[in-house]
Amino acid sequence: MFSTILFIIVLLYFSLLLGVAWYTGRNTTNESFFIGNRNSNWMLVAFGMIGTSLSGVTFISVPGTVLTNHFYYIQIVLGYLIGYAVVAFVLLPLYYKMQLTSIYYYLEKRFGDYAYKTGALFFILSRTVGATARLYLVINVLQLFVLNSFHIPFWLTAFVILLMIILYTFKGGVKTIVFTDTLQTTGMLIGLIVCIWYILNSGTGAKANWNSLTNHDYFQLFNTDVKSKAFFLKQIIGGAFITIAMTGLDQEMMQKNISVNTLKLSQRNMLSFSWVMALVNGLFLILGALLYLYAETHKLTVKGDDLFPTIALQQLPQWVAIIFVIALISALFPSADGALTALTSSFCIDIVGIRLKGWNEKKQMRIRKIIHICFAIVFLIAIAVFKSIDSKSIINIILDLAGYTYGPLLGLFAFGILTKRTIKDNISVIIICLMAPVLSYVLTNHIGLWTGGYQIGIELLLINGLITFTGLYILSTKSK
């Protein structure tokens, strides 16, 4: 009976999204789909970006990491604040000055077509992997705790959810997502706050539970072991560069920012969003510690990505479980809707070049819709791959993969912005950008033997970017 109620809630939530999509998608054009006619409200963009950045991975995975990583994730969050400032005051002025629809057009202006296409393709790879990993995590939780009782197979669940996402993003694109992400962020944050409040006040009461949390080993903020992957200095630096790459050099995140009317408002959006993000991540860590203390008290052995959904759906009252499911599906859709729209936009503009073909609006729209559906199929295949991997800590997989796929993007943009040198517009650019992740992988797997135990962690992205930067510099010449 309870599973039926949860299933009905999922359907009602999706109906609400469709209603918002219908309202915002009226009289839309390709310009609306790609950048929202550069008329988005900065406050809605800032608030909605919280849901996009957090997604199901933060909602499920971050609380689950507290057992082994304590509160060390806060070190990465501090790095995020530095990274968001760089995005606001270095990258956004560049994008607005050039009036970009796709941020990778900067690479074409700076270096030529090979660099432009390479940057766009690395974004497409990076965002596809990251978005589908996030989407898989939430779909898997829904499957295990709600839909298995109806004997619905996993592949059908994934297919239907992707179909839902296609339906409400198909027409409005960014113009719709600015509003749906706001709705979804609201649902996610309400679920977070309610769950913290209930667990904090359970058992011996809020004061006793808070004292237990702050006196426990979980409440360790900084790691001072230089050889550890979680060493505080490299996590702060790594967090900064992850933000620069995964936000500032990411078409999905930037297409929402550049849909705001002016640079000043877009910067205000970015800075406001960054501080709220830091606060919310801190709340997720507190939730994780409370969940593990609850599990210890009730002699539960559950951990990792299974921790939060197991306690919320099997241990807490049904009304809390209902709020959890609303928050969970609110975390699900931002994982994919913006990514699907951004990937469609990037492939249409950067790879196909529909704006340079001389096609009329109707033909451009038809091509865009075909590409939109094709990416949904790619998502379905990628979700099946993650299902076969079945990792219990998706956030670690995402951060590792980001180090490999966003590194060349970081190197390309850094070389363009920090130097005035030129490179020949040929296949050598592609070779360098492909070799950098390979060399990074070799270094990651052997550096422990060479240094007596040092482990590469989140700084992998920076190392990858530096290798790309160095390769480009070797091939470059001074500009005339």
C-alpha cells in the first residue's frame, strides 16, 4: 500500500513538471531553447543551479561518505568557493564580452576549429558520463525501494524516466529548465531540512544528539596527512579547479548563467549560489553523521549510498519517507534535464554547426529534436553500464572521471587565457588532449611506488590540465 502511495507521488510530481514545461514552452524558438533569450531571472537561475550542482549524488552519496571520510568533504567545498569567484570574475566577463551561445566558441576564436571541436567533444563526453552516473544513482534507489514491489524491471524504469525528461525539456529547453530547476531545488532542500530535523530530535533529543555528533570521530574537518588523498591543501586546490572546470567550462552550467541579461546580474547569481552551496553541503555532512549515529543506535549495518534511503524509507515514519521520495525525485531530474539540453545545444551548435548552415528556423528545430532524442538513447545505454558496475559510492567515481575528462578542457582554456601564444590548427591539438588523460592515468597508478606511498586524489584534474597546457606550449609559437 505504501509503495503505491509513493508511486502516485512520483506521477503527480511529473505531472507538475509537465505543467510548468507547457506554460514556459509556449512560443519558444531555438534561441529560447539554447540560452532562454538571454532574459532569465538571476535569482531563479542561482537557486535552480543549487539543484543542478547537488543532484542525487550529493543527496545520497555525500551523507554516505561520512563513515570513511568524516567531514573532509568540507575541504573540497572551501575550494569550490575559490573556484566560483574565478568563474564570476574571469570567465563570465569573457563569455559576456564575446556574446557566446556556446562557451567553446571562445576556443575557435582563440585557436581555430580543431581546438573548438576538441573542447566541445570533451564537454560532451564529460557531461554525458557525469549526468548519467548521477541519474543512475537516483533511479537505482527508486527501483530498489519503490518500484521492485511492482515487479517493474530496471531498464523500463530508466526508459520511462528518460521519456519523462524528454517530454518536459523537448520544447522549452533552458527557458523551461530555469523554472523546473527552481521547483526541484525547493523539493530537495525541504527534504534535507525535514530529515535533519527529525533525526536530530529522535531518541535522546536534539541536544544529546548534537553533542554526540560533535564529539564523534566523524566530526573531523581537516586531514593533515600529506600522503593521503584527502590532504586538506590538495582538496581545497582540487575543489577550486573542479569548480572552474565543471562549472565555468561546462556548457550546461554556463548556458544558464549567460541566459541572464547582464554580466553584473550573472556575477551576482554566481556568488550568491556559491555561498548557499557551501551551506547546503555542510548540512548534508551533518545529515550523514546523524544517519550513522542513528544506524549505530539501532544496530543497522547499512552504509555508503544505501544509508540514507534505507533509514528514510524503512526506519522513519511514513510522512518523512514521503518527503524523502519527493526530495529524491527532485534530485533526480536536475541530474539529467539540464545535461540533456546542454548536450543537445552543444552538439547542434559546436559539432553540427546548425547556425552556419543557412538552414531556416524550422529545419534547425527538426535537427535539434532528433539530436535531443539521440542523446536520451545514449543516456539509457550509459545508465545500463553504471548498473553493471553497481558501485556503492558514485560520488568518488564521478570525481575520478571528472579528473580525466575535464582536464584537457582546463588546459585548453588556461592556455588561451593565460598566454598570448598561438598553436597550429591541426590534429596535434586532439593528440595532446587525448594523451594528457593517458599520462595522468599512468602517473596515478605508479606515483605511489615512485614516492613511497603518495596518492593522487582530487588534484588529478589539475595534473591533467597541466599536462595539456605543457603539450600545447611545446607546440606553440609566439604570436606576431
